Amino acid sequence: MKYTNILIIFVLVLLTISLTACATTIKEIKNDSNVGKTVIVKGTVGSSIKLGSLSGYTLEDDSDSIFVSTNDLPEEGITKIVKGTLEKNILGYYINKK
């Protein structure tokens, strides 16, 4: 019985951590301290682009928007959770899923 309670608590802690990670807004992740780190955000897929090796889409939430660099282009308007590396270039921040 004692080990069952410990296991339940462990699972609840892991669930809380994973839900908290998804609750991060786009505006919150867009800072230099997150560059090079894995980030997770949820948003609505906006417009997409595919020009040669450049492909990706815009992800939007209530706080901001960010470009997601990927070869997999989802349907516009769907809600999506994105996990990738936050990068920064001269144009600003973007998430690299490649």
C-alpha cells in the first residue's frame, strides 16, 4: 500500500510538470535566456510557407506569434502543441523543429 501511494504521487507530479510546460505562452518563451533550449508552446496554426529549403508556419496564441521551422506543414486554423529548439536570427525568434 505504501508503494502505491508513492507511485500515485510520482505520477501526479509528472502530470503537473507536463501540463505546466504546455501552459507557457509564446511571449514568455521569446527571450534570450531560452535560445538553444527546448521549448513547448500551444497555439493556432496561421499561414505557412514553403520556398525551397525554407518551410514552416506561424503559430499564434493570445500573447504573440512565432515562426515554426519544419518540413511538416499542418492545416491552417488547427490548435497544435509544438516542441522544438528556440532559435534567434536577425529577423527574431523562431522554433526549430527540424
